[in-house]
Amino acid sequence: AGYYFTFFVNAVVASSSTGYSLWEQVKDFLPFLFLSLVAALFAVFSLFVCSCSYMLQLLLPSVVYALVYLFVAKIIKLPELYELMKIIGPYIKIRIQ
């Protein structure tokens, strides 16, 4: 509950000094929240499906989370993903179209 109160106070202060309203901040934040929740659900589900070694159980959710996050970000055409690929693309030779 403290987190939400802190977010609200910071958002109000930021909106008064920058003109970036609370609703605009929430609208900008919601796609990332949705994306994180979807990726987390898949990562947790992968633990229930996999009955493998403990080391793999430690690594699998992280890998599943990252892959699902990037895949869904590409599907919904998240602009930040394309910006990230512009920055790191030349170093890792990956192109997203």
C-alpha cells in the first residue's frame, strides 16, 4: 500500500512541475505492467510444467520470462523495444522488423 501512496505523491508532484499528468503517467506505465504480468504468468507456469533438476528450475523461469517479454513486446510493437534494438543491434547482430 505504501508503494501506491508514494507513486501517487510523486506523480502529483511531477505533474505539477512538468505538466505530465497522473493519467498520462498511468497510460504510459500500463503496457509495461501488462507485459510483465503476462511474462511472469508464463514463467511461473513453466515451473509447474517442468519436473527437472533444481538448477534448471532456477534458470528456466528467467529464460521463459525474458523470451515471453521480448516476444509479446514485438507482437504489440512496443516502440521501446525497437529503440533498444537500434542501440544494441550492431553489437549483437539482431534485427527486428
